[in-house]
Amino acid sequence: MGFVLITIDSLRLGDMAHIDLPDAQVFPCVSCAPITSVACASIMTGLYPPRHGLRNLTGYSLRKDVTTLAEIFKAAGYSTHAVVSGPPLKKFSGLGRGFDTYDDNFESFMRPYQQVLHAAPSLPNDDHDDFFLWLHFFDLHPPFPVHDCSLKAVFDARRSMLEGINDAIYKLAQRNSVDRFIVTSDHGEGFCLRDKPMWLGHGERLDDVDVNVPLFLGGFKDCWHPWALRQVDILPTVCREFDLQVPIGIDGVAAQDQTEELWAYSESYLRPHRAFPNLRSVRRGLELLVWGDNVFSCRGAENYDAMRDLLAKLGGPRPEGGEGDGLAPEERAKIEDQLKVLGYL
């Protein structure tokens, strides 16, 4: 039995028209943070950032006392493998925990999806018929391979890359060894028109385009709902589908068990020496509350009871006892230089 999780960096909800996966259920999904490593940690743990501990690109790592999806599969006898691209997902993030192999071996800022697929192990192998494979594609992340910064050039470049990615995913999903698959994104991407088209990127804001992403479930049963899911719901949904033990006390709820749309929490960067991120938000359907330094906006948020329960759980000061990223100063400086080029810092 094989399960493949594919995360496509910066895949916007509006890009879902370019992903054609027959027989897959499609949902909008709310990202917990427009930051690659933070969002992927929530996918892998079913926890929001204040609880899994990975709050920014450097200076934080996944807390050692949380259970990852890879550890759950591994404990159930699956072989576990990951091939990632992009500096935020290097091993210092802690996201490699539970994987038999975690391939983050690339020299440049990223490696294209073709190289990620080429590096993926041939599965199943002689030792394990059951496997979990995570692939992360970084191709849609800025900077874009365009000669000018017009919005049309950016969208044309993204569309061209998505065509190739879609073909690769379709072929992978059709393999006999792949019983179920998920395709989703870590976060969206914000664009804006002023005097001339310009790209804004992600990380600082919590607009709908920044945190709303597509979620494709292939081969899953009894999951359909007419509302958005949340990134923290992915782990329990997978566990429920594969009859695996769901960790106690996580923030997510399996799609199979949901009876109504749930409040979704998101946060932006947590700056060093700060107790809270610049922006935080909770949303459900058309209801939205965003607050932060000198910012407070409300869009029809009327039912505060469930929202208050969520904020009471997440609104305390930054958890102490984080493990740090374990980087030497020169290694940290090198990674931060890469992140600046990519527009993160």
C-alpha cells in the first residue's frame, strides 16, 4: 500500500484550474502560515505553530515532543521517504524526523521538480510493500524565470511550470503502487496592481490569496464537505483513512469526522525576541478576524464562541523550551543569505 504526499510551494487557490487529477476530491484549504517550513510542520503534525514550535525560517525547529506523520507511518511498518527542495525544508527544521530517507541534498537555492522526481526512491522495494513518500516542489516560488516583472509574464511562467508539474503528478498518481495521494500547498501568493504590475510575495500578510490553497485527496473515502479544510486536518484525515492511531490532543479534526466548518488559525512571521507574530487571524467561511500591531479588521465574524476557544488555546506567550535549529553561525549566515535572495528575509 502506497501513499504519496506532494506539496507544491506557493500554489495559489486560483491555480487549481491547472491541476487536473481525475477522481480526486478537491477542497479549499486554509494554510496556518504563509511560510514554507511553518506550514509544512502543521501538515506533518496536525498542530498549529504555537504548539509545534517551528515559528520561522531560522532560529526554530520542530519540538521534539510532538509526533510527526512520518513517525506514525514508520511505527505502523511503512517505509518512509522524503525528497524536498528549497532551503526552508533543510534538516535543521526538524521535519526529517521519522523518515528513513530525507533527501535535502541540493546545492543551489532549489532543484526543479524533475530532479525531485528523479531523486525519489523506487517504491515499493523488496523490504517494504507499504510506503509513505513526501515530495516538495519549489518551482513556483519566486524569483520567477522571467525577463520582465509584468504580471502577465509571471502568470505565464507559473502556468507553464504547472503544466509540467501536473503531467508529472498525474503519471505518479496512476502507478499501481500508489493507492492514495494528496496534492496541496504550503501557502498561497499575493499579487497587487499599482502603477504597474508587481509581485508582493508572501510571509507578511494573511490575505485570502496568501493562506487559501487547494487540497486534492486521491483515493480517500467519506471526506467530501462543501467547506474548507485546514492544514492541521490533513494528518488526522490520513490517519483515519489508513486506520492509524491519531495523536491525542492535536488541533486538527479528520475530514471524515467533521459535521461543520471549523475556525482556522493563521499567523505571519514571528520575529526574534517577540512573544507574538506580526499578524494573526481566524477565519471560517466568509467570517474573518485579523489583528496584530496597529492592525485590527473584522469581516462578518459573528460567532465568537468557538473562535474564543481556539484563541484561548493558542493565544498564550511563545512556548518556552524550543530546541533551536542547531546551526553553526556560518551555516546560519549562508542559509539566511539564500532566504534573502528568495525574498523571505
